[in-house]
Amino acid sequence: MRLGDCKDTFGRIAPAGHYAALRLGFFSPEEELTTFSEEWIDHYTVNGLALHDPLMRWIYSRNGACRWSELSIPDPLGVLSAYAAFGMRYGAVVCVTADEERPRRTFGYFARSDRELTSGELSELEMTLRAAHFQEPDSDQPLTKAQTDALKLLSRGMRLKEIAYALGISESAVKARLKSAMARMDARTPVQAASLAAQKGLLK
């Protein structure tokens, strides 16, 4: 299961918006998925809320699922109140890691405007993210779907910002996809990776 396959589940449980990241490593996740509004993303980015977000601090210290209202992490800048001001009054944070020396994290923030998430919904979100996190790569495919999508748009002459907008992910996630595609195609540049992939018929 890929993050793209989780859209319906996430949308049903978190109609006010969600953000999910697959296998976050040192710098960026392999894939991202979000339905948060552009207004919230701009507010969050401009005000540097990621540095103070208790949800972000939670995912680096715990596994499992937790309602926002049950977080025990201090929130001196009122980041959760900012979520509420943008229509996300209730929510849950979910994190999954593997038993590794330097575990990568798959996590998500899921929001509602009308009620708390049920225990069943928390379990479903965790199981869905766990399925995405532990999916084994398809060894018969030289490129993942995420890498192929990014290379297709690059081959059309789109810039990073345009690719990020078209795919609904961050520019850093686009760069990560292109970098991993370069490694798989043994290419020195993203453009060369796109060209090689096209020659092999992988961008159809």
C-alpha cells in the first residue's frame, strides 16, 4: 500500500485535512500526502510553527496514535490553538517506526472540525500507515510510482515548484524523489534520469 492508496481512508476519517509522510529519514520523507489548505500551510510555514509544534515533537518520542487533546507535551506558542483557528479543532497524530538502529518514521496529522476521533478510527489510521511503512519495494520495477510521477512532470519542462504543486507535496519531497530516481537510473542529473527513464519506456 502506498500513501496515494490511503487517500480515501484519510479523507473519510479526517475531513478537515491531513498530512502524512512516508519513511522520514535524515532530511525528507520518501513521499508526502496532504489536504491541508494553502492558507494553513502558508501560516504554518511563515511563522515557523514546525519548530514549536507539539505534534512534531510527539512523533520523535513515541509510536502509536494519540488524540491532540490528550497530548502531554507543552505548547507555549499555542500551535494547537492555531490549528483550531483554521478549522481543525480535533485531531490525532500517528507515528510508525521499524525496529532499526536509526529508524525511519512514517507519520501523519489528521484533523476534524466536528468531533474527537474514535478509538476505532485511531486504530484504522495506525494500521493504514503501518501497511504503507512496511510495504516492500517492487524489485521488478526500476522506479517507484512516486519517482515516475516526478520524472514525468520534469520531462515536460516543469520546475520544482510546479511539480510540487501538481503532486500536492513539498519541494523538498520532489527533490528527494528525483534524487532517488537518479540513483536508480544511475544518472548524474534529474534531467538525465528522466531521459533514461523515457528511453526505457518507463514514463508512459
